[in-house]
Amino acid sequence: MANLMTYPALGTHHAGRSAGPLPTKQVRKRYWITLSIMIGLALFFGIGLLAWDNPMPFGSDGFWIIAKLRASNILTMVIVAACQAIATVAFQTVTNNRIITPSIMGFEALYRVVQTGAVFVLGVAGVTFFTGVSQFVLQVAIMVGLSVALYGWLLSGKLGNIQIMLLVGIIIGTGLGSIATFMQRLLTPSEFDVLTARLFGSMANADMSYMPVAIPLVLIAGGYLVLSSKKMNILALGKETTINLGINHRREVMKSLFFISILMAVTTALVGPLTFLGFLVATLAYQLADTYDHRFIYPMSFLIGFVVLAGAYFIMKNVFYAEGVVGIIIEAVGGITFLIFILRKGRL
């Protein structure tokens, strides 16, 4: 009964409130105003990145050539924002825990091992070894394959549960991270310097040749999770309630985790690790959307993700002239938000 009371659409109808994800006029008004502000900020920063500080006269051929080059970064931000936002919100729903992110499954640790291993074996030339469409597909396939093997093994059988899967994911991620750190200590200073640039999430790591592969994967995986919003609402009620409502909990969780792993593999292989971006975006989306319904949380989280990325790049590039540190700053802000959330909640 306590679960049902948390979700107005499934609980009792209160006086002055309408049953639904946005139960009062004030909540509905606040949601749509907030969403409109996010759309406005997204357009402002997007257009700003295209046109601001463009040395060529507006409308000239040179202006559009430069704008086209800058548009590739904006497209990358859209893909990263969609992957991080949708994957994190869905992952927190199926695990019924709002303080963890899909990174716990070891995607970023595996990325670091692959990049470090290439430089360790091939030297500086190893950085270019994993550039190219086929190498991008290989990295995505390895990451998805590892996660599928992990939860396919740990969620199958009578004793399978998500908590054990998360624990094993943390252990594997820690182990892979230790291997990467060990190899990094054996590199020469010049090799380590070149490698470091690849180990921080940056839009500059993306290559437009990856987009014909990345975009369809994101549309398929993200589209499935968005279209499954109503099932996600039920999964958020917990395993017992989901089963009582006639839904195969384990099957839905495994399908969701498969598509989540695709989104995380694409964004990690595309731009590198962004550990706390998803947590930052999801946490802000829950606060600003103020609803349980994923149909409203997903759009809010995506827009917040794009505004955070585009806004950070626009401000750091045009105000502080430090475009290269954007990923580090986003991680720092996300980490601080994580600590504040934990301290306010008082427990994990």
C-alpha cells in the first residue's frame, strides 16, 4: 500500500488532485515552464556554439563552413546527452536505486584498459590503433558483450538478483582499473601524456565517421527504453508489485539492461568516460520534473544533459578560453552533487 501511495496514478484519489503523473495544476505548470526554459537554454547554447566568435560574416560561405564544422560537436553532445540521460534514469529504475549509474558495470574501466593496453603494447602509435569505424564497433561490441555476460549469468537461475550483479560489476570494474593503473605506471612520460588525453571524456575524441553506426544504435536502444516508459513506471514499484501486476520482472529487467549497455557502450567509445554526468543529469531531472512518470522524466533529463554539456563548452570556450577542461569540470560538479545528495539523504 505504501508503494501505491507513492504513485498517485495507482493510489487513491485525493481532493483537489487529479489522478496522474502531474497531479495538480501547480505541478503541471511548473513542469511545462521548466521544460520550456530548458528548451530555450538548449537552443541558446546550441546556436551560440555555432555562431559565436565566428570570424566570417554571417551568411557567407565561410561562415557556414565553420558552422558546419562546429555542428559536429553539437551532434556529439546530443548523442552523449541522450545516452547518459536515458541510460542512467532507466538503470536507476531497474535497480531501484538512485545513487548508482550504469558506469558501475565496468564500461569505463574496460575503456581505460583497452586504451592503456594499446599504448602499453604499441607505444604512442597505440592511440591511433583504436581509431576507425571498425575499431569503434569492436569497442562497443566488447563492452556490450561483457555486460550481457555479466547480467545474463548473474540474473539467471533461482538465486539471481540485481544486488549480486552490481557487487560483481564493482569488483570487475575495480580489477580492470587496477590493471590499467599498473600498465600506466610502466609507460614512458611521453606515452603517458598522449594516453591521458584519451582517458578524459571530451567531445574532441568523437569522429564523424562513427555517426552512421552510433546514431542507429542510440535510436534503437533509446527508442525502446522511451517507448517502455509505462513498464518502467511499474518496475519502479519493485519486484513483488511488478510480478503481482502480471509482468515478468526478470525478463523486463534483462531487456532494459541490454539496451542500457548499448547506450553506455556507444557514449563511452565515442567520447570517453563521463562518470558523474549521468548521475548529475538524472538527479536534476528528478528534482525539476517532480513526477514518477518516465514519459516526463526522459525529455527533462535529455534536455538537462544537453544544456549541461553545451553550456559548459560555450562558457569555458568563450569566457575562460579553457575548452579542454570541460569534461573535468563536469565530473567535478557531478561528484560534488553526488556527495551533497548522499549527505542530505544520510544513507546509501
